[in-house]
Amino acid sequence: INKMFNPIKQSEQLQQNRLINLLSHLQTNNLNFNDNIEFINCNSSITIPLFIEQEVQIALNNKQPIVALESTIISHGMPWPQNYETAKEVEQVVRKNGAIPATIAILDGQICIGLNDSQLQKLAKEGRNVMKASRRDLAVAVGLGKSAATTVSATSLLAHKAGIKIFATGGIGGVHREGEITLDISADLTELGRTPICVVSAGAKSLLDIGRTLEYLETQGVAVLGFKTNDFPAFYVPSSGFQVSQKVESISDCASILYANFEQLNLQSGILIAVPIESQYAAEAQKIEDAIQLALNEAKQKNVIGKDVTPFILERLNTITGGESLTSNIALIKNNAKTAAQIACELSKKYHSNQKITTINHNNLNENNNNNSYSVVIIGGAAVDIVGKPNNNLQNATSVPGTVIHTTGGVARNIAESLHRLNNSIFFISAIGKDASGDFLLNEFKQIGMNIQGLYQSTNHSTAQFLSILDQSSELTYAIAAMDIFEQTITLTYLNNFLHIINNCKIVVIDANIHENIIHALASYCKKINKPIWFEPTSVPKSRKCLTVLDKITFISPSKDELIELVKALNFPVHPERIGDKNNINIEYLKCLIAQLLTRGIIHVILKLGKFGVLVGSRNYHNNNNLDFNFKHFHALPVEKITSVNGAGDSLVAGCISHLIKNDDPFAMNNLFSSIEIGLRCAQLTLQSPYSVSPLLQQI
């Protein structure tokens, strides 16, 4: 695939683009939506007009929540600059509520799933100069290389083709008034009847014949759900006087219905979720109706027909109501986007929790890998650690003399290497970039003889790096972790290649560098097959990723600060002043905090306390209802001189696991307590080593 364009004349380029654009439209069913841009080799390289914005593509790969947004509302629904400002604000609402926005449009013949800022701004400024494209207009726009804003029907179709299931808009089109005479019926209704997508809107636009619109949707087999209401809203007003087919009380119920529609029943038809405009933004019904009648009469007098009617009416309503209708319009769109994002998040959880990762593509595995039996599977980060340590005190805003070393790192990688050096059979799943840092890690893996068949090498992402600054006593002062590669590459699709290895191992270890949804899916799957799972929180910000699966985790090994973060997230009051300081630690209070995790379902908590050692809290894993906890505090082993604290906690975890899996009942409390002593010995050796894992571990 050659992504460079050969110089050709502009007219020839245009003709070729049109030909390829039309060809791609005719072959839509063969398009591969897994690539950001597809290329065809026709002597010179010419792009097929399908572009999935990178952030959206990553979200699709990881089955993250995505909300599609239409573009007609930008070009034809509002004037500049409110249209651009609203588009940005709506995308921000989607992000704030946990989903990825994907505004859909056609730019110069390319179907764009997700727009960047400059594209949004260009579309908003051009306004009605761009085409308004319904399903019927897609071939024209694509074939002739035109720019077009997509309506509800076109956006629904293209979102579905891209794999997006939730779409937020202002209001759908419908049967126009006097539609029984004119047969003016929006393509939005027929699209909902044949495309499996969820459209979240404030009902239908007030200018329509609402009763006939609902009858038509029923004929098309479209479920019309009212979000916390029995009344079907009419855009600017919360009630049209007509009823929905089903009232839905919660976001969770919405997601359950959608999952049944898309997956369990595979109905191949859409669902409309009607969300009433918030009361403070609702317009007076009679005032809006009078304005609509006035605008409709003007449209008749000016012979405004077809797809031009709705934009004309909306513009006139804004003028007649003195801007009141535009304010309501913006408010309801944001509210719909908020609801859609929340539904998308809940639906994403259902897909991950119900993910059936049971079909294994053996062709994706290295043919030389004939050994499918490994004791431990470790999934998570592999990074290059850059560690700086000053000779004297650090000073702000200037450099100081010291030492800087590069070494292998990443929490999961450190645990994997430690287990390997402790003579365990391990399988490590991670990702690196095709760059100098990735080559460095590969070389290190090969030198120590680690299995690298679970490593994914990406050409689109940089190898992770961890930059840390230590003080003179080798304690961590500042750190920056660039670990985005793992959330973007370690997907369920990739993990599916190694499912048989996960099934046959003794324990699965994951760190919090991977995506929260992947953690949820892995923990749920391991719980389902009765496979113990060890979760390493990695850092304070990332520690919260396990909150939805606490009842599925067997072991967790947080630091003191990570424990505090987790307990706070559980809405339990934490008093940091009671924990202690650099010289003292309140073990009894820490037991209270650990108990909060144990009561949520975790079996064993291994709290890493640095120089204060390790505090273990456990409950009887054979009885999930047993709230009789056992605690034991282990003092740290003496270290004559600490060289680096990096990796010491990871070596501790590996030492524990190495001892545990050699026991007949490895997860009983007594065996865990005895394994801590091995872990502390491993940590002691790594503290005295300049590397993230001490090579001397193999002597234990």
C-alpha cells in the first residue's frame, strides 16, 4: 500500500477521484472499516472515500462507547457561529459522559466517520452551501466528490456501516403535515425500519404530523421508547399529546433493550429513544404552534418544498420567537448527547461482560509455539524506563548533575521477567512500537530468553516510556508515564488469539495499563471459568479501572496511595492524617481500609508499604459470604543501600505468585502468608539493583 500521491494533473486527479469514489459506493458491502483509510492501487495511489478518524477507530477496535452525531444540524440547522460552537460543545458533552463522539459527514467525496476541529469549522462556515445528504444522495456526493452534511437517515446508515450503535440528534424527521396529500415522508423513518441503530432524539420536530409519524414508525417495526416518560416529545415541547410504545426508567434498561435488539434477537431494525427537552428550556406549546403555522404559510407562499422545508421552518422559527427556539434547540441536543453517551457506556459494558471470546484463530499464533501450557499469563505494560537521580539536591527551573539510565520496565513486564527469572513458565501479552525503544525491549527479552510470542509490534504507536526522577535517597519524586499504546492495541480481538493459553494457566495477572473495558472483560471471563486473577493497580489515576470488577478479583496489590484512591472511590470516608507519615504507619487504620475492598468481593489484598513492609488482608475464598477477615503485617527486609526503588514492588508480586502456584491449595491464606516472605526477598534484591528486575532473582 503506497500512501504517497504521485503528481498528476488536477483534472485527471478529479476524474480518477470521482471514478474511485463511485466505485467505492457501489462496493460498500466489501469495505473494510477496520482501517483508518483504505487505499486502492490504480497506477497512482488514490484514496477511497472512507475515513474513520483515529480516535474513533481505536474506540471501535476496543469496543469503547461511541456516539454518532449528524452534520446537517451544523450546516443547515443553525447559523454561524452558533453551529460550530454547538457542535464542539455537543462533542464535549459526549466526552464528559464517557463516550467518544463521531460526527459524520462527506468531505470532497470522502465519507468521514469523525471530524477534526478544522473539518468541523469548515463545514459550519460553508453552511447551506454544502449538500444536505439523505440515503438517496450518498451516491451523488461520493461519486462526484462533493461535500455533504448527513441527515438522520444517512448518518444512521453510515454509523451502522462503521460499527457504531448509538446516534444522538435533535429530532427526527417524519410525516409532514398534509403528508396524506403530498406523500412528504422523511427517509429517517424508513431508515430506522431497516438499519439496526439506536437514535436518541427529542422526539420528532414540532412542525410534523406527530400522530402519522408514530403510525408510520409502528408500520416499519420501530420501537419508540420514552426515556422516563410516557409522552412522545415534540422537539421544543416535552409532550406532543401522543404516547410512546414503552416507557423506560433507566439507562441500564435502555442498554438491555438495545443489546436484545442488536445481539440476542438480531432484528435488523432500529430503536428510537425519545428524551423530553428539560423543563427549563421547553418552549410554550401554543407559542411554538403559532410560529410553526406562520412559517408553514410562508413556505407555501415561497414554494419551499422537499428537503428545503425543515431548514426554512427552523430558521423562521428562530426569527419569529426572537431566538427562543434556537436556545431550546441547542439545549435539547446537548441533553440528547448526554443521554446517548450514558447509554453507549452502559451498552459497552454489556458487550464486554457478555463477550464470548471462545473462537480461537490459531493461524494468528506463531507456528513455533507448540507449548500451550504456561503457569502464569501476564497482560499489560512493557516500557523503557528512564531513571534520573541527582548527585545533590534537585533545584527548580534548572538542571543538576546526576545519572540517567535506560532500562526495561513496565509493571506487567517487570512481573513477567521476575517470574521468568524465578524459573516459572510464563506467557506475556503486551505491545511495543516498531521503533528504537521497541527494538531495545525485544533485544532484552531475547537476551534473557523470555517468550515474546504474545508481543504485538505496532507501526502506528510508539513504545511506552516511563520517566522517573528520584531524590538522593532513591525515593521517587516525579514520574511521567506514556502508556497509551496498551489501551489502543491490546483488544479483545488480539486477546482472543491466546484464549486457549489463558484457559490452561494457573493464574492470570493484569496491570492497569490496559483499557478499563478490557479489564472488565478479562475479569468477568476469568471469574466465569474459575481462573484466579491478580490485579496490579499500577498508579493512583489508573487504580480506579478495577472498580466495576472488585467481586471478580482474587488478588490485588495496591500501594498505600492506590488503596486510598480505591476506598475513596467506594465513598468510604478516608482520613489521611490517621494513616501516618514518613516515619510512622498506622497498621490498624489501614486494616479498616483494606476491609472495604474485602467486603466488595476481593479475596486477598497485598498492600505494599515500602520501607514499612507489606500488610496482607484476606478472607476465606471458599465462602464469599464470610466477612471474618485475617490480617498479617510483614516487616521489610533490611537493605544496606537502595540503588533504585523502580520495580521493587513488581518483584514482590512475582515472588508471591511464584511461591503460590507451587502449592496444592495456592490461594489459601496460610500459603499466601508464606509466599510474602519470598516476595520480600525478591524486592530486597531489586532495591539493590540498578535494573527494574534484579538478575539475582534466579538464585532464589
